[in-house]
Amino acid sequence: MAKAPLVFTFYIAVPIEKVWNGFVSKETNQTIFMGADFEVDLRPGGAMTWSGPGKDGQRTRYVTGEVLEVELPTRLAYKFGVGDGAVMSRVTIALTQETEAVKVVVTNDEWADDDPAYLQNADGWPRILSRFEDAPGDGKNISAALIVADDAEGGLSLRNARAKAVHA
């Protein structure tokens, strides 16, 4: 049975360019991915990697990805998988400027039946997106207003996440 897509909707009260940079800049990725080194070639077919020290202290690749689509600053699609990326899913990030904030919709889909990262990502995306409040930038930032996610059984769960206004 195919795994349901994971869909997360956040509202972030900074200009759309800052939100875009949050997904593609090395500095912000180090904040939201807990110190991981991030490299990306922002063109279709370009490589994406998150890496850092492994359990043995040697450099290791945490995540491997490939850019599928780039529409600066509103849309980024890529596929990615843990480690060397032997099993991958797709992520589509859609940014829409609204009156007071940028609507951020992250869709993680096209799951392989044997992908062990499904439950990890269902829990991980809200954590990652909530770290935008700690990312470099100025102004106020509403980290998470609402999360909509398909749960492991294919049902829909609606959870309120913490919403926090941070003023510079």
C-alpha cells in the first residue's frame, strides 16, 4: 500500500526572500538541521547533501538529494534519502506571500514502501520547520501556526504547533 503524503503548512512573518534563503542557504541549514553542513547546486539535476561528523568522528553524509525544480523564490522540489540516498522520497516546498506572512507548504511524498524514513520525517518536519525562529534574520517570525499531516495509518491529523512571535 502506498504511503500517504506528509503535508505541513507554516506561516513565517518575514519577507519571502528570507524564507527562501532559509531553505537554500548553508548558514540557515546549519541552524535548522542541527549543525549539518549543507551544499546544494540549485538547478534541476543538481546535488544536495547534508553531512557532518559520524558516530566514529569521521565525516559522513546524513542525507543525499537531487534538485528537481527551482522557481526562485516560490518553489523548490527535490528528492532525498538518508545516507547515500538509496531510497528516496520527494519534497516540494511552496512559498506564497500573504498579507502578514509567507505561507510555507512542505509536501513530502512519493514514498517507497520500504522507506524507513517515513515515520521519522512525519515527526521531523515540524521540528525542522519550527527551528526557523532560531535562524539568522530580522523582524518577527511566527514559527508554526498549524501542522497538517497524514498519519501512518493514512488518516489526517491536525495539531496546533507552538506559535511564537519573535521581535528583533
